[in-house]
Amino acid sequence: MKLSDLQQWRERAVRDVSLRGERRAWRIVISMGTSGIAAGARDVMRAIMDEIERQELECVEVSLTGSLGMDDFEPVLRVEHAGEEVVYGRLTPDAARRIIAEHVRQGRKVERYVIGLPKERE
């Protein structure tokens, strides 16, 4: 990671602090366990963050977690919206950008990468 990457993360964090108390409509949870990082989760995370910023999507919250328990499918992320969860796996940065463009922007799941069926939150 370069110094410029850290500065970008700092700027995003400062911007997000003011929104911390608000509940955002979309939540993306990126698996950043050891196997996820080895499989390219950092690049997927950067692609997600860059695409959210590029499209100026303030309704999306991104959080990081350890392993989601799906090591064979890493990199993995979970999209949460309106009580529904969709898990995507075997991701690339391009696939991550596509998930933002199609699932978050248009409400259409990207079936090619779905590895977990949606479930209602209790």
C-alpha cells in the first residue's frame, strides 16, 4: 500500500465519520481473512471503494470482516439491502465493479458470482 492510498483512506474515513450515525440503505461486507487477502480481497476492496466514490454513492456502507467461512470461494463479499443478504464469491476487481453497477445501482443480482442465496434478516 502506498502513502497516497493511505491518504485516500483517511479522506474517506473523515468524510464517513459525519455519516456514522446514519443507517445507509446498502451495506457491503468484504471478507478480509487470510485466505481472502491471499486470493485478492484487497484489490476487490479497492475496486469497490473506487466505484462507490466514482458513482458518488453515499447510500453504501462498506465494512471489513474476517473470514465468512467460504475459503474455497474467496474473495467473498456480502451485500445487504432491505433485509436481504446476497453472498458473492470468486471475485475480481471487475466483478466487484459490476456488482456495484448492477446490484447496488440497478437492484439486479449478478447471478454469475452469487454463491449464497438471499435470506431474510430476523
